[in-house]
Amino acid sequence: MRVELRRWDAGDLPVLERANTPEMTRHLGGPETAEQVLDRHERYLRYWQTGEAQMYRIDVDGAPAGGIGFWQVEHDGEPAYETGWEVEPAFHGRGVAREALRQVTRLVAEVGDRRLLVAYPGVDNPGSNALCAGAGFERTRTGTMPWRGGELTCNVWELDVSPLNLAGRETLVDERFARELDRSRWLPFYNPHWASRASTAARWSTDGPGLELRIDADTAPWSPEWDGDNRVSHLQTGQHSGPIGSGVGQHRFRDGLVVREEQPDFRGLLVHHGVIEVRLAAIRHPQAMVACWPIGFEERPDDCGEICLAEIFGSELDESGGLVGMGVKPQRDPRLRADFAKVRVEGDLTEPHDYAVDWDARRLRFFVDGRWVKTVVQTIDYPVQLMLDVYELPSPEPRDTSRHPLRMPVERVRVFAPG
């Protein structure tokens, strides 16, 4: 399914007419008159000329399916944008409104002249309230507002789309990987407790600017027992696991894992709230994947959630950009829910870009090159360690090493104190 937003044009009046039914307006006080619908259509066109709003037709695989937009408002004394939408019943249940709203949040962030995007769905509109929650809005209160000659009782939702602001933040770590790897901070093995240090040792270099993690033609799978033909070169800033034969260990990526080699605890760099930023480049290779995953240190088994700053598959790059996975994965933390998205980023992702999260007690805001892209309103209240990875994923065809080594450049890793 392809969801696209098209600038509202003169031929889009039928979209508003189809939306003006008792079913689609039941949370808005009922249908408008034909004259009111025409006036709304003309306002949508005029707004594009005055710059007061951007209104769009929602297309699904080329077919008109509804409308969405954003317009200037004053919200609690602050300039903001408000958003609203409608999707025709024939397209309900397919994630159309969710994707359209996601695209609008990105458009507002790109405009960049107002910090907040707000929405005021009625309290009796569970669908729209759920959309706001799923898009990272935060519900601040319930109130009433004048609406079509009466009052609407609504929930007030806010989404902060402002860029990353590091002003006044204390720099805790500014790792440039100069000359040699700081072994007091970085452990060059990938989950060695599930296999061994010998089989999980990273291949890396700090000879150039920054760090280079590398998979060579002769790099063997790190753990055929548990992870098949996956190959990886990896650094991590913590290590916690149990005795040989136990199931106690970080990153329990599948059931039945057993510790094969006992490891000493290592607390090189553990972060608990603040900004984590990495500047790295992806690899244009169909089996390559690069990532930066802060994960729970897991001193307590449930404290194992994952904050995904960047997860980039070479197979998802094209000539003008690619997809970057960002968000929260619960792994085995029962208090978390999956809130992860592949965000389209324009530009050459095989060149270095900044991927960051601003993480506090109530939410996580994700950024690419300082621009906001996603918010997750969840609480992760335990220390995490950093995981820097380049993977070579299995191929159904015989392994082709003609393009090896696979090289992942990491220019820097920075950590800032909470704001």
C-alpha cells in the first residue's frame, strides 16, 4: 500500500463532499451544508496562497481516500500548528490515517518555524485519540472549545517537533576513536557469553579518522549454534552475564540461549538519560546492516529494552536516500511496547550522518542530522550500554566476497547530560 499526500487542488471538492456524512462527522457535530463545504474547499485552496496552512488530499495507491493538513494556531500563548484529518470508511483499518499523520509530522518539522504540532480530538473519538498516542503526541489535558455554535469536549495532544538542542548541555563523552581503542570504555566482542571471545572478536581499525568496523572475506559466523550464518563485527560498552550453562545474559535474542563462556562484568560506559549521538555511515551491500543500539545493561532481567538510534540495511538504500530504523524495541521488558519505524531519509546514507536520541524520564525523541523524526512516549528508567555493529546477513545464494571487506565508518560517539 502506497500512501501519498497531494497538495489540495481545485478538483478535490468531491473529497470533502464524500466526507460530509453523518458517519464521518459524528464526532464533529454532524454534516455541514453544501455552502459550508464549498467554503471549506475554497479556504483550503486559499491557505496555500497565504501560507496560513498546508492542506492535502490523501491518496492510497493513487485513489483519493481523504484529507489531512496543518494550520497556524495559538496554543497556550505559543505559536503552533494544529492538525486534523478524515479518511473514508472504505480505507479504514489499513493504517492510512497513521501513515498520513506520520508524513504530516515530518512536514511540520521541515517547516521548522513552530515547535509544537497539536491536535484536539473529541473525548468520544477513540480512533483519533489512539492515532495521536501512536504518533508520539503527549496528552496534556482535557478541555472544552467552541465548535459550530456549541462546545466540543476534547483531549489536548501536543507533539514537540523542534530540532535537537544541545545548548547548555554538559558533554559527558566525546569519543573520536583517536589513535587507539579505549579499552576502558569499549569491549571489542559481540555478546561473547553466548559463544566465546575468540569467535566474536571485532575486526576494527582506528588508523583513519574515527573508527572502522570491518567484516572480511574470512570472517566466520559468530555463533552458528544460536545465530546461523550471521557474521558481525561489534563494539559494546558493557557486559553482564551468568555462569556457564545458565540462561543469564544480555541481548537474549531468542529462546533457549545458554552461556557458553563465562565473562567478567564490564561497565565501560553506561548511560541513564540524556542525549546519545553517533555519527556513522551505512554500507551499500545487499547483505550488510549497520546499527547503533543502546540496550539495557540487564543487571535485572527485565531491564533489557533497546533504544534503536539507527538500523540501516544496505538492501534498503537507493540513489537518493534510504530507510533508517529508529525507536524502541521491548526485547523482553514487559513494561515496554514496540514503537519502531523505518524512517525515509534523503541523501547519501553511505556518507556519515548524525543519529541521536534525547531520552528523559517520560519520552525519547529521535533525530537525524539534528532534525526531529520520531517521538516515543514511554519510560525506560535503567542504564543502557552502547552497541555498535556491522552485520553481514545470510544470503540464499552462495556467499559472494568480491566486495569485501564490508567497512562501517564511525566518526564519533557523543553523550550529553540530561537537559
